[in-house]
Amino acid sequence: MRDDRDTMMVKLTFDFAKMIIYYSEKLRQLKKVEMATQLFKSGTSIGANIREVQNAESKADYIHKFK
């Protein structure tokens, strides 16, 4: 499919991941380590999923991965 690395979705998910990282660091300072770890993992995986969608082999594959 398309190979746009600077799409709006990539930018938004990258900015979101940066906010998640910042917030999880604050949670760690408050000794909420388990919550910070789970938030970090789930919040930063969104960007990885978007990257995977960008590497779809066909339109049908793109739709399947995006769901």
C-alpha cells in the first residue's frame, strides 16, 4: 500500500505516545508502577499498529489491519 511516513495519523500517534511516556513517568514518581507500566505498554503500541497498517500488501489487508 502507501508508504507515507509523515501522515497525520503517524504524527498524532507519535505525539500521543510522547504524552503517554511523560504521564507514565509521573505515575512512577507517585509509586504507581504497575499502572504506569500498563499505560506505557498499551499507549505506545498504537503507533506500532499504525506502522504495521502502513505496510499492508493490499487494500483488503489494509482494512483488515486497521480494524
